[in-house]
Amino acid sequence: MEGAGGYCLTPPLRAGLFAAIATLIADQASKLWLLHILDIAHRGAVRVTPFFDLVLERNPGISFGLLQSESPVAQILLMAVKAAAVIALAVWMARSRTWLATIALGLIIGGAIGNGIDRLAYGAVVDFALLHIEIGGKVYYWYVFNVADTAIVAGVAALLYDSFLGVPAAKAP
């Protein structure tokens, strides 16, 4: 079956599209639940385990809170960069030759779109997962993240694995 741009909707490409859609749904569902059902904004932090809490952080920047700006111009520029990246990743995914790379790219695309929806809907990315550990009486915290961030990291790790140990994939656009 031919897809847009003449690309064949192969089983790996279907799997990549499924990964993108499943990631997007899981990401947005978790955020909607957190914001509207759990009402974390009013409830405050929720301890889930001794090393994991649910919290509410709004990140107007990019990964790890870099380039934070709430100005409309900065948000539009970040969205434009994100849209260009998603398009490039989608072309790469359509050209990919391995299952792993195709699914990994789907995870990254779904995560990027999920965080992009947050930026449009809330003016910032909604982060909520906080890992921490106590060592010697001092508590160490990881960055607050979300399902989309997890999918992006997993996708990048899978791409790295595939590039070093897998069958050579198609070159990125």
C-alpha cells in the first residue's frame, strides 16, 4: 500500500506509526489524568514510592529546562523547530530499513508531538515524574519528566543501539 510521498506502508513503518500514536495517547492521557482527575495543581506532590513522586512542573524551555522563556515569540520559535524536527524524523522513519530504528523514531516522534501539544495547550511542557534517592542523609533528585520524555530517551537509546549493533539504517534526511 502506497503512503504519502510514494512511501510504502511496510510492516515496520506501521509499527513505527503505531509507536508514535501509542506514545502520544499515553503521554496526553497521563497528563490529562494528572491535571484534571488527580488535580495535582491543587493537591500538591504525591509520594508513590520511597523514590518516586508525582509533582507538577511546567517547563517553558527545552530538555532539562534549558532555554526557558515564556515569551510568545520564543514559544513559536520552539514550536517551529519542533515541527521541522518531527518532519525530518518522519522522513527518516519512512526510509528506515530496520524494525528497531523505525519503532525508535516512532517513539521520538510521538514524544515530540505530545510535548508540542502541551506547549500549545498550556504554554509549557507538563512534567510530573520525579525520581529521587537518599544517600547518607542527602536527597538527590533527577529532573522532572513525563511519558513523552521517557519515549524520546528510549527512542534515542534504541537508535544508538541500532546504529552501533544493528543492520545499517537509512541515512537521516
